[in-house]
Amino acid sequence: MKKITGDALGIERYKADAVINNLLRDLPELVAAAVVDIQSKKTLAAYTTVASFDPYKISSRNAELISQTQKNLTAPWLAGQQLNDLVIVLDEQLHCLRTTPDGQRLCYVAVRLADTNMALVRDVMRRHSN
């Protein structure tokens, strides 16, 4: 808790850790953050401030959600569209999932609605998910 962990090694881990550190700098009140390889569903790096919040479990589920959503984009009326982000608003939390420009990685963040707003979270995710 309150330290970055992950399954990646080498440069892959360095890059994933850098994303989480940038997210923490701009959203210090975040509940959890993770960088996930969408295809393998491997959590490259994760961080949480809440012991009961398991970013590894939620990350693999979020990667599956992104994969399924990307499959839905093959419909003819959605041709040429690319998934940028998904925002899930709960009673007390906001979860933002954003894919990297190459579509290979997923950046995930969870925040309390009382601590920030959707526009700020989406802007921070856009800037740091490259």
C-alpha cells in the first residue's frame, strides 16, 4: 500500500512506474492507479492508498472490458473509430480507463468524487497515457 508494485521488469517497468508517478503528481488524492498490458492483462505497475482496494484484480477486469469494447468497434457504423477512454462514475468514486495511442496498454485511475472532477481526471489521463 502506498508504493508502486508491478509484474514488469526493465524498461517496461520503468515506463509504467513513470506513468504512475506522473499521475500521483497531478492527482495526489487518487485511490488507485495501474498500467496494464491489454493483451496479456498483466499489471505492469500499480499503486493504491486503500488496503482493501486490489488494483491487480480490477486491472485485469478493466483490460477485459477494454478488449471487449474494442471488439465492438468493428461494427460497420463504427468503422475508423478508436477507443480513447472509458469513464465509470459510481456513487463515491470515478474510474477512468484510457488506452495508450498504440492501443496496447491501459492506464487506469480511481479517485473519490469528493476530491476531484471528471474533466480534470480525463485531462491528466490524456497527458500521461502516452
